[in-house]
Amino acid sequence: EVLAALRPVLEDDAVLKIGQNMKYDAKIFARNGIAIAPIDDTMLMSYALNSGIHGHGMDTLSERYLSHSPIPIKTLLGTGKSAITFERVAIDEAVGYAEDADITLRLWHLFRPQLHENRVTTVYETLERPLVPVLAQMERHGIRVDRDTLSRMSGKFAQKMAELEEEIHALAGRKFNVGSPTQLGEILFDELGYAGGMKGMTGASAGGADVMA
């Protein structure tokens, strides 16, 4: 009865549906024969605006931009063997968790004008948002792949990585584990003398992604 009542609104092209991580919602509704559209997604808006600065989960966004910590789902469902599913949560407790809808709407009002101000509207509207139904369908039905092609690609990538590793070792003047942030930091900042190095708690130079950025 609820789905039948919601279907006209969820499928109405004249009614915008706003959510956080709408791909998840799209898959749930698709299982029930509902194609939700059109949509706006605050998670993708955040990603378009600040892709590498912070996470884009609702709790992170709420705390960072609204100075509000949402109700943790674990406080309602519990954990481990004693965990319950949401339909078993008491109504008075479940009502409070519905604040997620208000938080999402508040984030949308905040992010929507920023897309234009930061000149990323095109990225969001022509790349990120249109991929939601595509990825949702791929995740529901799977995709067909050519194993032979993937195997050849894997071989080429492995060969290229080996070549790059040899080149790196030649530039460094010795062999080391390129995948080790600590060893990479030692090479770049201690031995080659590049600026911008940071020392970890042990006193060793760090070479992680945050330092390289």
C-alpha cells in the first residue's frame, strides 16, 4: 500500500527527489518495480565540490557543514549477534532517526548553489548524477567481461610497473620497496633532500599520500 501510494511521486518527472547516496535508494526501489527519477544526490554534490578534501558520508557532512552529529544507527540496531533489523526498532526511537531526511535537505540547500559558485555544475550534472542509474543497474544485474582481455591488460600493467620500478630505483641510486611510505620518505626527503618531508612518531620520514599531496 505504501509503495503504491509513493510510486506516482517517485516516478513523476516534475518532482525532484533529493537524497544522500541515491544509488542505494534506486536499487531498493528498482527491486520493487519503481524507477525513481529525477534525483539530486548530496553525496555526489559534495564529491564534485570537495573530492579529495574529506569523506562524503552523511555523518561527516553533517558534522562538518551543519555542526550536528546525527543519531548513530548502531544505537538503534545494536551490534553483533544481538543486532536487530530496522522494522523491529520501537516507533518512538525510529522517529528520531528520521532526522536524516532533514539533514539531507539542509545539505542540499547548502551545496546546490555552491556547484555554480565553484564551477562544477557541469561535472555534477553531466558526469556524476547521470551515472547513478547506470551504476545501480550494473550492480543489480552485473556486467559481462572478457577474461582474455583482462588477462592481457594485467600482464601489460605488471610489465609497465616493473619498468617504472626499475626507473625509480635508478633515480634513487639503490633498490627499495616502492610501496613502503616509510622507505619512500627516506629516499625522497632524507637521501635526495627534497623539501616538504614530515617525520612520524618514530622519527622516520613519512612518504604517504597525504605528504605527497
